[in-house]
Amino acid sequence: MSLHLFKVLFVSLFFTGCVVKSPSNPEDEMRQLAALLQALGEHVSKEESMQLSKDIFYQTQILTKAFDRTSPPLWHNFLVNTGLREKGLCYHWADALYLYLSKKNYTSFEFHLVGADIGNYFLEHNALVVVSKGGKIEEGVIVDPWRNATEVYFSKVKEDSAYLWKHRVDRGCR
């Protein structure tokens, strides 16, 4: 076996390891996200929060099929970077959700693109933040369908200890 073939096999096996996690209930997750969104402001209605949560989960399912998503995320990145998949990097997910949600005319919410470790090829990560109208990014909710492979990650920005987020106004977001 050539050294090159060995390296390819090693990298392939390394990035295709699986994580055992108990399956989640999408309805429960939608309600949890809706509760976080509703807590963004007194003027935010329960109905609009639930609709936004449903739209996020719905669009993530659409994008999962459109990007021909594989797991784990780093393996999918490898496939995109080698030309075996067209899209599915973290910024593709963030951009697609941003564009989709921005067209929905929500009265209580604004959407922003954020990044962490911007400019660092191996560490840069991008996501979407939902804030109440006029709200601050730091007080928003991170929505990241890339991070956990087939599940939407969400949390308050302040509680996301994995990344130090910065607003990406340079990427076309208001």
C-alpha cells in the first residue's frame, strides 16, 4: 500500500467516526427554540416565535437535502473542499438561512450573520443570529445547523462557549 493511499484512508476513517447521541424530538426542540426567541423581547409574540422556529427547522431540512449533507460536518467540509459536494460549508448554511428568513417579513425579529475566528482557514466558523427588532447581537440567539451535523444547534449568544462571535456586516447583512 502506498503512503499516499494510506494517508487518504486514515483521513477518511478519522473524519467518518460517529458520535453516539440519543435521538432528539424535533417538536420539543422547536418549542425550546421558540421559547428562546420569545424571550428576546416583551413585544415578541408566542405565535411568531413558534412560526420562526418552524421555519428554521423546515429550511434546515430543505438545505440538508439540497447540500446532500453527510456527517460529521468536517467530513462534509472535506467533500466540499475536494469538489465532491457543491455546498455545505458553515457559511453556506448561514447565508441560506439568512436569505430565506429575511424574506419572511417577521415583525418582531432581525437576522444577522456572525463569524468566529474570521480569517483563520481551519477555525473560522459562521452562523446566524436572531435578535428582536433593534436588539443587540450579544443578546440574540445563535442558530447553527452546521455544527451538530443533522440537528440545529441553538443557544443564547452569551451562553455559546464554543465561539466568540463577531457581526459580519462585510457579508451583506444589515
